[in-house]
Amino acid sequence: MGKSHLWPSLLAANLLNLQKDMDTLQANHVHQIHLDIMDNHYVPNLSFGPAFCHLIHQKYPDIIIDVHLMTCPVQSMIETFAKAGAHRISIHADACTHLHFSLSQIKNLGCQVGLAINPGESIEHLQWCHQLLDYVLIMTVNPGFGGQKLIPEVCQKIQKVHTLYPDLSIMVDGGVDLQNITDLKRYGAQDFVVGSALFQAKDYPQCISPFLELTS
């Protein structure tokens, strides 16, 4: 298993003070972020568009942007976000007509490829497309809202994916905090999307270092 990483989720950041939050991340040697893209169709919420991704890429060209597309249909959004500066894009199988085609498109656009799997969803798609993937994004909450508690049963899914596909990087998203990261790593998770537990901590800047220690 390769090196672990912390991926701060901007969905939980203070958008009225975003530049300061981003500068704080960089000052603490965090050079990657996670963007949750929600369309109020695939999930019951609305978030960022490609223009937001593009502005971040322009302002912070060295920041790696991981985009999780919770949109349906997803196909047209893939190229739009790739051109907006996304470095990694994950999609859901049930949000596209032809999964293999959509995953191949992400790779052909020069981005790392991810498949997102919801808590109640089977991992059987991996059998047919794991060779196309750079990572799998295992949702540890039902997608759509920040601040949810991690669903403990999903840990078995993480462990199963790690056992079946030991070379496939596993990213987890949802309810990740300082208390459960060690267990998630033990199950096989490698990359950790952290939102509320980081940005909404009582002392956000001081909270970054403990997360980095646990995810390194």
C-alpha cells in the first residue's frame, strides 16, 4: 500500500473566508483538496460548479483537485471538470449509461480515475472495471450532506475491497475524524476525505497537524 493522504473537503469550509482557509492548508503542507459536486438530482443537495473548480485551479495551480461527481447524468460533467482543472475524478456507476466508456473518458482526458461506491451498494462493478481505476472512493455515509456520522458496517466493505484488490488505492469519505482514522487504515483505507471534523473544529489551523500525523 502506498502513502496515505489527507483530502480536506471544501464542502465544510467557510466559503466566505475560503482563501484564508486554503492558505492555511498550504502553510501546513496540505497540497490537495476534495470537491463534492452535487446537482440536486443524484443527491438532494446543490454545491459547486465547474467555474468554482476553475477559480481554485487558477489561484492555486499546485493544489491537486479531487472531484467527486454526484451528478446525473454525469457524462457531460466529466470533460467540463477536467478542463476546469480537476486532477482526479470519481463517478458513480448508476449515474452513467456506460460505465466503462465514462471511466475511459476520464483517463483519456488526463485525470486519475475513481469509482465511487455508496454505503448500500455492491462492489461487484469493480470486477469489471478495476483495471481502469486509479482509486475507489468508498462512501462511509450516504452522499448529499456533510456532518454525518460514519456508518460502521461500511468498514467491512473497505476490508473486502482491500482484500480482493490490494493494489487499488482506497479513499474514504464521510464522518472521518481523529477517532476513526486509525481503524479505517487498518481496514485498508489509504486516502481520507475530511470535512466537518477539520474545517469546523474549534481551532481549525491547530487541527490540521493531528490529521496529518494520523494519515501519513
